[in-house]
Amino acid sequence: MPDDQAAAYEPIPVTIVNESRAEPTTVAVILAVMELRAHGEFVQVANFGTQYVNAGSTVLANICEMGEPPNVYPFIGGARMQVCNIAPKDDGTVALWLKVDWGSDLDLRVRFVVF
């Protein structure tokens, strides 16, 4: 999927769950989460902000399906899901090429580790 297709999707802000800075260096480890509804193959942009992400950042991500209320928790359902590519950018965003092999939108959670 071409990188220019990422511009078609509105960036979703991520929630910073935990931030740890090692001393005396400036290395930071960020844990973050993004929730969305989607299916198919698409590029989604996550907005971290420039204080957390730049083109030199290392970003790890996983994706899972979320249960419906009142049981809102990650689970493995019938849909196959993949994080295909991850591209951090100097504007503080991360473009993700995602695949959700299902015929209709599902509640998804993407978790990130950034360092």
C-alpha cells in the first residue's frame, strides 16, 4: 500500500499510558494505545506529537479485537489481523499499514511501544 494513501486517513490521537526516561541519557520508552473501528486493508495514522516520535524512533505495535460492553477487553476472535508496516515521521505521527480480515467494522485496539 503506497505511503501517500496515509494522507487519506485522519490521524487518531494516542493515549500515552506510561513514559519512562533512562538517566543520564535521554532515551525514553513510551507505552501508548489507540482504539478504532475498521476492517479491510488500510493505512491509519496515529498522532503522538513531536515530543514523543520522530523519523528516527523505533516503534513496535500490535493489534487485537476488543469485546463489546460490558466486556470491553482484548480477545482473539475469528478475524485475522496484521500490522504490516510501521513508519514513524518527523511530524510526530506514525503511519501503520493494517489488515483486518473481516467483512464489517470491528472494535480494535493498537498498542505501541516507542523508544
